[in-house]
Amino acid sequence: MAEKTKTTELKEHIMMTEPKGVKALSKEEISKADEFCIGYKRFLDNSPIEREAVRYTVELAKKEGFVEYDSEAKYSAGDRVYYINRDKAVALAVIGKNGVKDGAKLAIAHIDSPRIDLKPNPLYEANNLALFKTHYYGGLKKYQWTTLPLSLHGSVVKLDGTRVDVNWGDAEDESCFCITDILPHLAQEQVKQPLAKAIAGEDLNVLVGSRPYDTEDEESDLVKLNVMHILNKKYGIIEGDFLSAELCLVPTFKSKDVGFDSSMIGGYGHDDKVCAYPAVMAAVNAKVPECTCITYLTDKEETGSDGNTGMQSDFLRYFIYDLAKQDGVEGYRALSKSTCLSADVNAAFDPTYASAYESKNSSYLNNGVVISKYTGHGGKYDTSEASAEFMGKVRTMLEKNDILWQVGELGKVDGGGGGTIAKYVANMNVDVVDLGVPVLSMHAPFEIVSKTDVYMAYRAFSAFFDTKF
Ligand code: MN
Ligand code: MN
């Protein structure tokens, strides 16, 4: 090998080098990533909606020694608790040696994903077909949700106050549902429309039946009656119960490896289960940390984090206040010393749509976890920006632990944008930065991530829980 020139040495010393990506990882590290993703795929397949993600997470945590949080109980270092918020968000905490006196370490991901929700009065019959009216949830490209097999998930509360959980359409031998689209032959008007207008929100009607109720009686709406009758037999619900229900349609398919090399995973809801699972596993595998570590899985991120299960709710704040009280410190003091990784996905650079990205500040599949100093849109609106100091600490932590990482800004400066929960955490007087997994086809029914990036997210959250800032 030729000797390095002085200039090469200087360049290597003071200039950023091309990211090595997977080449920087040993064979062992790559197998660990593949192994880790087996558990991730199971989590993803069992958690299409937030209620199911909470259920699965609590089951997993219980197996690892977590017990339900009791605000009256006294906790000591190494204790592990879970704390459920209305069945749609959940915190896992591992109590540290110092409790929250020096602040808590927070990793916060969201477990809601874009999908199709039923309207409060959804079921109707038209031309001998039974259909559901829907209102889509989150930012989605509507055309992607037509002609897909969909399953129904959620809960219905009956007049007597009992709740039934609905899960229809995922099993091999079970029927599914579908939003229809017009055939190309008759779509001459539709295809002339801009994408946003080609399929309207009110067009996202779901086909749920086509046979009439078996009767000799001359009655109207027999197909609708038949559907309601089937639902009544299976779940004991009546049409009025739709009003006190949360029912969602999501793709029926399970996650699947992508590529000849099986290096990627395609699936529904990577945003943001792909950060939720690594954050959960980091809490589960935390030993006895210095500061109390909390992984919080929140709801309603896709619609702005509003409401009592969203990040703008006081649930997490009050939890930390409770813990602080135990430790004999004021809650606001504990919060002001807390640090947080806002664990959310970033848009990976897509060579097919290169013009939407700024290549020097985009994240790439297989280059590791993405840190985003800020999110928001043109002119840095609607974001909290991590300070140079906090970025410095996180960067040092990643480097020291040999974690593959990259910077990422969402697209071009004036090309659109989007937010995360980071700003709501920052508003609580907490230092926070976005750190997550790059995703291709974000918000599509089938999103794509790289296995090594998923594993690096786990390593990053684990290192964060272990590092004293
Ligand atoms: Mn997200
Ligand atoms: Mn999203």
C-alpha cells in the first residue's frame, strides 16, 4: 500500500469522511441486528394500533419483571414498573440509584400510525353493497389505501358499559375488507386530477358485505342488516354502539424481509413502532441505571399530539412529579434536569425521488440512527431545536459507543416538512433531540427500514440510558 500523503492525513483528521454504512459493522454486529429484528417484526405484526401496541408491550414487560405502577408504593433502585395511560399510551420505568433527583432519562416514541378510522355512524347500504364511511387518520396519500386488503381493529363500548375488542381480517382463513377504486378504462377524469384530489376523503368507503339477510320478508337494507347481524352474533354489538367505538382499518399483511439479501423489512406502521420497540427493549434490558430511565410510548402523534393520550397531555409530567415526590425533590426540578431522545423516524433519501431531498443533510438507509437537530418546516417553524451543548453530548455518546449514526433533515428547506413530539417535551423544560430510524415510503401502507438501523436505534437508546450527561 502506498504511504498516505500529508494532505490525506490532514483530510482524515479534520474533514468528515463518507459514511461507511454497513461496511463499518462486523459480521457479528450484523447478525445481532438480524436477530434483534426477529423480535421487532413480532412486535410490529402484533401492534397495528396503539391499544394493541400497549397490550403487547405490557405483556413483554411483565415477562421481564415489570409490575404495574402504584403511586402509593415506595420504589428503590432497580425496580421496574409500567404505567398505562387509558390503554393507548404506556410508560416503562427502571428506577435509578439517584431516582429522578438529577432528572430522568426519557426515550419517547409514538405507537399510532396513519390508517383509516370508521366514522361514528359508519354502516350503510348502497346498490346492495354494505359499506363503511371512514375518516382517515394522520397524513396519508389516499390513493395508496385503495384496493388493499384491510383488517378491522379496535374496541367497542356497549350501552351496559362493557368493552369488546375487535380484531377481524388478519388470520389466513378470515375475510378482510377493501376500499375500491375505479377501473382505468373509466378513470379518464380521475387521472387528470392532481394526486391529492384524485381520491377524496369521502371516497374512502370500505366494502364490508354483499349478501342480504336471509328472510322472506320484504324489507329494505337487508345487506346492511346481514352485516349488523353477523357483528351482533360475534361481538354482541348493535348499530348504535358504533358511536362509542374506536375502530380502525389497517393493512392485513404481516411484515416481510425485503431484498435478495433480506437486509430490509417492509411492513405497516414502522413509523413509529420501529423506534418504539428498540426503546422498549432498551428499558427492558437496563440493569440498575444512575438516573431513572423511562421509555414512554405515546399516542396521537400523527394528528398533532393533542388529547390526553398525546404528548401534549400532562400524563408523563405527572408521572415524573410522582417519582420526584418520592425522592423528596420538586417535580419541576426533576423535569428541568431531565434529558430526552425523541425517538421518531426520519425520511430516508430515496434515489427515485432525489429532487425532494438535499443530499448533504439527508439520512440514508443503512447509515445508522439519524439525529435531527430540528424538524418543522421552512424558516424552522413548529420545532424545538436541540442546543449545540445537548447535540454535543449525544454525539459524544454515540461516538464513544461505536454506534453508527448520521445527521438528517427532512427534505429540502422549502419543500414541506413535519414535526415530532420533541417540541412538547422541550416545552416541559427538558433537553431533547430527535433520534430515530430512517424510513423509505414513510406513511405508506408498506414502509421500509434497514435491519442494521433498527439495531443501532436499540444501541443508541441503551447507551443513552447508561450514560451520565
Ligand atoms: Mn413518527
Ligand atoms: Mn408519521
